[in-house]
Amino acid sequence: MATAWHLLSIAELAPQIRRREVSPTTVVRVQLDRIAALDGALHSYALVMADAAMAQAEAAEAEIAAGRYRGPLHGVPIGIKDLCWTEGVPTAAGMAIHRDFRPDRDATVVRRLRDAGAVLLGKLQLTEGAYSDHHPSVTAPVNPWHADYWPGISSSGAGVATAAGLCHGAIASDTGGSIRWPSAANGVTGLKPTWGRVSRHGVFALAPSLDHVGTMARSAADAGLLLQAIAGVDPEDPTALHDPVPDCLGGIATDLRGVRIGIDADWNGDGVDAEVGAVVGAAAEVLQALGASLVDVRVPDAVRAGSGLTDDWAANCAVEAAVAHAATYPARRDEYGAVLASVIEAGRALSGIDYQRILLRRAQLRGRMVALLRTVDLLLTPVHPYAPLSLAAVRTLGEQPALIAGLQRYTCPFNLTGHPTLTLPGGLSRQGLPIGFQLVAPHLGEAMLVRAGAAFQGATGWHRQHPVN
């Protein structure tokens, strides 16, 4: 039986490439053929770089044959969210006004992937400006598990392509849930690092103090491997952290003895769908069976339902988006979609005094969350309280503020605080659609997240469920 190269994890594929049991050109050709066959219906790519990808694969193959192996990403096909500048390649950020923009340099994350020998398959589709809705001129990516269900936002293309076997992993971003929602919706693993862990140089901004550049992949180990390639200090981004690049793979173990996992049963259960609660509960049981101790905790009152936290996140995001788009908005207002335009307008209208109050509440939340995460190694939560959302339900979000607040309840707090998170597939709904859960770590705790995620995935098989073979 022929090997299904497209379904292998990076950790499985890389040793075979290194031993020259399969060539990068073969693997890339398989991916390009799958994209040609499937993406006309899935729309996960904004642009496929087929010729450039084959040239990179040929170069990787020659280097490996000559003994110049660069590491586990050498010759591996990766997708890039079309938010990241790619030299000479259209980089639109999901926006009509940027459809012809061709950067004269790579974003730092793109350059680091090239340095690691990865093959860049193309640019993955996203919502307009990485906010909550696709521009009217863009065909939204389609959930490969079921076309009538939500693929997540804003890294929708990254989630769809990774799940459907159209790349072996992806670079994505998260401002309020944009790695976690599509990871959960498409049944893949998403790592949102500590804010500043990855340079944002050359990445279109939505809200810079909330934007996290991260990774999406088929496993926790793969997500960590990608993070190691792109993380680290960057002179081009003064906000990039100077802390050492995390060793996400060195601490991987099959057990979690000594790891304390905090659970706030009230917060995790408040208005949460029974199927989601069952997935989170089952994950807790697996983690405990692996040796972790479960600790009752109480999250800060500021994150509880009705606290106004999601309103603070929305206003904070809106002000920063207004600044990020000042060069083109309102000058080119007519070229913006209605949703992103309304966000920018809200940011422009907010008073300085009201904004300062939000920043003070945000600082208090961060301090309280830091204190909580000193008492445990990880926090276990849902990704959102709903069973997989149909597109029909998502279309009503604009009319139901409570539904939007629920969607953001477990995600946007950790953009406000900057903490790293890992989203893992943990089960299937009655309709056979993925349901995920979230682990949160203290600042700079990515290695612990990957350790816990890899242990969980070593004991379960949810991450090996695929929508398309």
C-alpha cells in the first residue's frame, strides 16, 4: 500500500526525509496535487506558490544528498497565513486594498522557516485584516469535516489546510481566539505562544499588543517544533522577547508526574454545552491517569460571564486596529468590508479616558492571572462553550451579543494577559465533528504545554482523526 505522505506528522516525516527514504520533491508534489484536487472546494489557500515550492524542494533534496541537512523542517511543506510578508509574493491580509501588495522582504517568521529549510507551499486564506469576517470579495474557507459548519476565524485557511492534508503545518496568528477556534473546529493542534515569543516584524497588525504569531499542526510535538524554528529575539521587532528559544521537544515524556493542572469547575461549566463539558472532563481524566494532579482553582472574577471582559477586549482591539489602519482608513473606507470598518470606527470613537480605564483593568487582570498560574503548572479550560457551530448559527452572531461573549470567554482573556495556550482535539460531536479543549501555561511555558499535549496525544488518538483521506 502506498504511503499516505500527506497524513504524516512532521515528526514522522522528517526522519524519512533525512534518511532519504522519501524525497522532498515527492512530498511536495503530493501536497500540490492534493491542493489542486481538493482546494477548489475548500478554499484554504489565497495563493499557491507551486513553482517556487518545487524549486525549494529540489534545493532541499540536493542539500540533503550532499550531507547538508538543516534539521527537522528541511524539505517539509508548510503553509503561511497570508498576513505574513513574503518577498515578491502578493500578501493581502484578507483585504481587497492589499491584493496587489508584494513585499520587498520576508517577515521574520517566513525568513526563519526558509533558514530551517522548510518548503513554503503558499499563502493561507484569512478573515479581513485578521478580524472576524471575510471580505465580501473573498470566498471563505470550508470546514473539511462538513461544509455546513464553521471553520473558525481568523486563521481559517490554516486550520482547513492542516486538517485536510494540504500542508504539514502552518504559521498562524491569534488576537482573540484565531488559532484556537480554527484548531478546535478543524481538529488540529494550535499553539499560541507567550506574547512577544515570536517576532511580529512583517506581519500585518490587527491589534499589536494582543497579536500572537503561532503555529498549527497535526500534533503538539509538531506545533512545538515549528515554534522553535520561528521564536526568538529579533532586532526588527523591539517587542520580541530576549528569552532563550524554548526547548519544546527536549522535555517530552510519556507521563505527567509532578504536573499540577488547575481546573475551575464553575467557570468551565458555566453555560457550557454537555458535549464540550464531556470532552473537557475526559481530557482531565486522561491527564490525571498520566500522573498529573488536578487542583481546584478559582479564576479571577474579571473573566467570568457578565464581567464585561469581552467588551474590554473588543474596545482594546478596536483602538489598536484604528491605529494599525490609519494609513488607509478612512481614506479608503469604501474598499473595506462592513465588519472591519465598524471595528475601526468604534476604535476611533472611544475616548482616551475610557481607553485608559480599559488598560488599567487589563493590567489588573494580568496580575491576577499571573498569580493564579504560580499555583499550578497548567490551567484546563474549554476553547468555547458551544458544540461545533453551524454556519447558520454563526451568521446570527452579530444579532446576539451574548453568543459572541460566550465564544470569546475562554480565549480573549489570554490575549489580554499574553499567556501561552495549546488547543488540542479531544473528541467528536454526535455529528462527527471535532471538539477541542485548551491548556494555558504561565508566561514562557510553551515547553510545558507541548509536554502535556504530547503526553495526552500519546495516550489518545483524537489528533489522528482526519476529515479527508
